[in-house]
Amino acid sequence: MGDDAVTRARRGAPALAAGAAVAWSNAALPRLADRFGWNRDARSAATLAFCAADAALARSHVPTAAGVAAGGALAGAGLALVRPVRREAPSNRAKWVLVDIPLGTALPEELLFRGALTPALEAAYGRRAGAVAGPLTFGLWHVGAAHSAHDPVLPTIGVTAGFGALMDALARRTGRWWPCFVVHWMLNASGVILSSGSGISSPEALDP
């Protein structure tokens, strides 16, 4: 079997990583947070650790059939068992902008999605398929957050998937994922700084 054939036979890793991401964000993290009483800092640390591990998984080699089957099962379970994350108002707005948003939201998400998952999906399944699957997974990552914020789920998936596609395009253009981290951080932080108490920019809605 040639190198290309071996590669085609081991395209399961990014599919498995995508499914694991959907399951983590929507089902596993909320249950672990409830079980162990994790506050925002603990949830941020756990999510950063998960995203680093899942990014490594996306770059690994897993047989295609096994990876796709397991990834699909994980994604389905994550969406079927979705549970909102317990939310608390930020005690310090400066910490929220300078620590919670960059380290709890922008860094883990960009490290995983732009740094590893979308590039791995594109390498495994082709540019077009990966350019759809990566942002879609990013949109599905936010289903639990939509429930927590009492936002409509389908529009949330659409908006976050669209944002993911824009960040993927930026990553392709620059050849780096860290500019996406900076943009993501600045956009979320701007929402906090410019907050006027509206539902979309309130602490409840923007909690990482």
C-alpha cells in the first residue's frame, strides 16, 4: 500500500476530534462542572486542556471507518445530551476582558479549530469538505452556550459557523492561527467594553 493509500485509510482522526469537541462543549463539560463544582476559572482551564489534547488527536492517525463512526456517535451524543453550563456574573470586568475571554474562550477555540481541526479536515477530506466541516463543528460547539444564554439554537449555529469560516479564511491567508486568536479576543472584549446592558452584550450572554 502506497503512502497516499495509507493516508486515505487513516483519515479518521479529524472526524473523531470533531465529534469529541461537540460532545465536550455541550455535554461533558457541563456535567463535569456540575459534578465537581467548577467555577469559570476551572472550566476555562479544563477547556484549554481539552482543546490542546483534541488538537493533538486531530493531527494523529486513526483508521477512517473507526474515526468517522466514533466521531459521529460522539457528536450525536453531545447534541442529544446537551446541558447548559452553569453561569455566574463576572466579579471583575477587567479580569473578564484580560483573562477570562482570551484564556477561557479565544485561545482554546482558536488553538483547536483554526490551529488544528479545520486544517486536518481539509488535509484529510479536501479543501471544500474541510472548509464546511470545520466551521460547522465550530457552530455545533456553541449549542450548549445558546441554551445557557436562552438564544435560538439554529441562528447561533449559523452565526458562529459563519464566524468560524471567516477565521479559517484568515488563518489560510496568514498561514498562522494566532491572528485569529487576537481577532476573536478583541471582538469578544469589545462586546464587554461597549456593553450597555442589552441582552446580547450582558455578562449573562457573553460569559466564556
